[in-house]
Amino acid sequence: MELKVFRKGFNHSQDGPGNRLVYHLQGCNMRCTWCSNPEGIAMDGVLMVKNEDLIDGVCPHGAITGKTLDREICLRCAARECVTLNRNQGIQFSAQVWDVEAIVNEAKRSIPLFYDGGGVTLSGGEATVQFEALRLLLQRLKEEGIHTAIETNGSHPRLRELFPLIDYLIIDFKHHDDSRLKEGTGVGNLVIKRNVAQALSCHQQLLIRIPLIAHFNDSDVDAEHFAAFFRQFDTGHACFEFITYHEYGKDKWAQCGMPYRFKDGFVDEKTLAQFQTVFQSSQLDVIHT
Ligand code: SF4
């Protein structure tokens, strides 16, 4: 079985414990306009273009003129010689197809590097969009004794089926309000809330991440609503982390040929402190990874 991956690399304790090999799986069901990995959104992948490095000769179909790519021509191009035959710096294709067993073998070779309790993290995009291949990969990693983590937006209706295969579960919980989440991402939060409730009831290693984004979810009232939702549950074994809005992925939107429309998303230190205070006063364990 195969998986599409758009990026991989090591990090330490940012996406699970210890030193980890992180695979970013292609495709996402949400459409967050502030996304920092826009190349991971489309299920089939996207051409990423650095205009300054474009070379006419790599395209036999005339799609490149000077430092401009005509993506309309690319839409009709199945061969994609610019990335298959004429590899170059100017154009990359985001999605790479991996056999599940090839990832398992790479993870096995990396075991000496998984120090401090590390292992493999499957992130996105949204990792659960490739549900069956993801499940097989998690199964195989567990069979090999490799610590597993996933980072998910929590919206897959069958997420719970994966819990026994996930040692460390990271759920991004972007909004407490269903209609506001739908406005911001195209997906409501009813399934997400159910998955979070189930995870809180049965998963021992759980990190809930809340992105703080101005004019979307950062008001004092929002802080109270977020905390009120989590106060319903026994959160004794869960941790919470706030990730403040950033624009690290902004340049990639242009490379993907998509306009970056989100504006004024930065939140200040006072807002972050307010959320931390509200959560801590609700006995919700706030951490920073
Ligand atoms: S995808 Fe096809 S048409 Fe577009 S630049 Fe590459 S080779 Fe040319």
C-alpha cells in the first residue's frame, strides 16, 4: 500500500517526545487560509515554483516563458517532464509516493537516532486523509517496536480506531464554536469534539494544540469557551499548548500559485498570557514544546 508524503525530516520533541522522524502526509480536508504547509493541502500534490530559478528548457510544452509559469498548461500535462526528466531548482512537485514498507524500513534504519524516547510522527496536511495506508503504517511501526505519534486536526470520524496504534496523540483544536470553525476551515467541529472527548477518556498520552489567531479565536470570551469545553472532562493526563499565529509558510503560498489572503492574524503576549491564565485556573495543564 502506498502513501503520499510532501516532506520529511527530524525534529526534537516538537511533535512528540524525543528525537523524531516526522513524515508530512499529503492532502487535507480543511482549508485554513493561514496554513503554514499549503503544499500539503491538495490530495494530488502541487507544483512549487521559484520564479527566479525557472528555466524555459525544462518544459517541452511551452509552459515556461522567462520567469513565468502558465499553470493552465500544466493542468493538462500528465508527464510532468519538468520534475520527472528535467529535474531542476525552479520547479518541484510536492507529493512523493512512498510504499508503506519503504517508510517502515527507513524508520528501522533510524532507530539509533530515536533517542530520548523518540520515534516516528505522522503529520500533514492531515494524516488521516490517507486513513487505510496510515493505519497500516502505524500497525507496521508498532510491530517493529517503534514509538508512534500522529498530529491530526481530529476530524476523521474513525480516528478512535487508530488510538491503540498511537503512542502519543496530538490533536489540533482550532475553535470551540462549530460555525466559526466552518467559516475558518470549511469543516465543523462536532466530530472533532467527539474525538477529543473519546481521546480524553481513553488515551494516556494526549497533547491538545490550540492555534491562537487574531479575529478568529483569540478573544477573552473565546478563552472562557475553550476552557469550559475542556472542563467537562477528566483532563488529568492531557496537556494543552497554544501556538500563536505566524507566517512562516507565507512564501510557499506564492510558490504553489495561490494567493495568501489571511491578514492581521498575529496575537500579542497579553492575549497568550490571558489564555494561559484561564486554562491554568481551570486546572488544564499548559505546556510549551
Ligand atoms: S507540469 Fe508539464 S506543462 Fe507544466 S512545466 Fe512541467 S512539463 Fe511543463
